[in-house]
Amino acid sequence: MNKNSVSAEKRIKPRHPALSEHMVVFTFPGAPLYQLKAKDISETGIGVIVKPDSKFLNLIEIGQEMKVELLAPLESRHIQGLYRARIAHITALAEGRFKGHKLVALELISKISHY
């Protein structure tokens, strides 16, 4: 086979691009899917950064419980999967790289499933 020729795809399972940072996926009935960058992650919670004019903020409120999906880079110690989470607080960021954005803090209640 010539080095420059293109061979047919022979993978059994599709590949997905590697993540360089943690992401949290939110789904709401009748609304678009939201995939947001995680800023802070611990065993019990995740903080996500949201633009202040995002429609996402109209879909959530403090104390609301929901299912979220954590997507993590391969080298992460945090296990990706579905979690039951609660909105702990929504805080305006007054300084730093994300000044003017909102930090939405999620309390991880329980793990529903992992991949």
C-alpha cells in the first residue's frame, strides 16, 4: 500500500476528541443543550462559568435539582458520567479573568451512572 493513499475507516467504535478541560452538560425539556466549562471541581461539587446574558440563567434557580453530565479529560481523577446535582448558589464574579460572568455552583448529590 502506498504511504500517501487513504485507507478505509476500520475502527469498530467511533473515536471522540480528547477533552483538555472538564465540561458539564445540562439538558432541559424544550431548550437547547448547554455544555459549559467547569471552573472548580471537588468530590462534592462543580462550579461552571456562565455569561451574564445567557438564557441558561433563566432556566435555573438556587435549590433546583437536576441531572447533569460531567465530561472529563482522560487524565482526570474525577469520573465522568451522569450525576444528580443541586444548584447551590449563583454568584457574580467581580474580578479576575471571568469578571462580569456568573459562577453557578452545583452540589453533586449522587452518581447516577458512569461510562
